[in-house]
Amino acid sequence: MYGAILGDIAGSRFEFTRPEAFDWRNVELFNGMSKYTDDTVLSIATKYAVVTGVPYARAYRQFGRRYMQAGYGPMFKNWLHAQSERGYNSYGNGSAMRVSYIGWAFDTLEEVERQAAESSRCTHNHPEGIKAAQATAAAIFLARTGSSKAHIARYLHKTYRYTVLRPLWSYRPFGRFDVTAMGTMPLAIRCFLESEDWESCIRNVFSVRCDTDTVGCIAGGIADAFYGGTGQDEDALLRRFLIRPNKVGAFDTYLYDWAVKEPGDSP
């Protein structure tokens, strides 16, 4: 899951703007402008739900209300303040960006896909939203259990009908900010498929104008599972970006604590 969180943080500062003569091959991955977004908050909330047995909707509402400034979309914000736990028919990419832990937590592909669908339905109950969550979790499960890139690509195309053969060079001239599941998933998958390690996957994301933090979160989660880690000093980065002062000036370690928590640890 760390690859998803760090992909979100790395992509956060390029979500809406990038400097002139942007050098995606060499720009530093993290700097003082980097931050976690709603992708990280809700990814950790998914882990919280799985580990504690709390329903996904309750976990998302708990974490979402605790971190209201994380950058949620307007429909999700409305859902946070509502009493209903029913979905609002979203086909945005929010269901896919928060699902990485599910790909690690369950022992069969069938259960991973079932849990991913359940995690999506409480908000993103449009078929495209559910499909994006399932495909992301399935890709992570396949990656961590030894599948080749070719097998992962075939599975995502055959099962979920995502375009996986379009090369990144053909995306770059036409890149744009797109928060739909349909616009996000083929690009995120391709960023992973053309990578050589986690860092090159994130740089592939940087190379295309897009919803950078979310594409980085999705692609980074798959790459982390496939390559067996990010190659970064993960704990130092998680401490640096997840531990922040709260409203009274004390350091809030809640996100960090749940990000690194092992399932058997005491509460």
C-alpha cells in the first residue's frame, strides 16, 4: 500500500499545474510542496475497515470527517455530511484510488474483487466506478502473487475491457485533467506496464498531463506490488508527510499509525 500513498504524495503538486519546461524524467519526486490528498486518507481508511471489520462506508466517513481539508470532490463531501450510506452513482476515479490495501489483504482473486466491489458501492455504485475498483485491486493481487505484466494486461483487458496496448507517447500530446474512471484507468495501467521500477512508473505518470495524484496512486500501488517495494525510504517519507500538526498544535500521528499498522498489532 505504501506505493499508492507515495504515488499520491509525489503526484500532488502536479495535479493542476506544472512549471515551464517541465522535466518529468529528472524532477525530484518529493519536495516541500508535496502533500497527501484524499487518495491517501481514504486508502488508509480502507485498511482501517479491513483490519477492524468496520463497514467501508463508516470508515470512509470517519476518516473523511477527521481530515476534511484533504481535497475531496463535491459529491463525496456531500456524502460525508449526509446520514445515508447509499452510493451516489459516481463513475469517478475515487473508488480505484483508495482500494490498494484490498489487493494485499485477501488470499484469492475472487475475494479481492468482491471486497473491492463492496468498498466501491457505498459511494461509487455506478458500474464504471465498481469496475475501476475491482480492476485496481485485481492488478495488485496479480502483481504481488507473481503474475507477469503480460498476464496482468491480458486479464485487465479481457475481464474489464480496459485499453492496455495504447503506448504512453500517444497519450502525451492530448493529456488533460480527467477524474472519470474510464479516463483514468487505461492511463494508470499503461504507466505501470511501461515502467521498470516504482520510480519510473511515477515518472511515467508525470509525463502526461492528468489527475496526477490519483493516477500516481493507482499506478504506484500496482508497481509497488509488482516490484516488491518502492525503492524509497518509505518510513521516513511516511513520517515526513503523514504526521502533521493538528488544530491545537500537537502532532497528529493517526494517519501514519494506521498506514504502518500490522493486522495483528494491538489497537
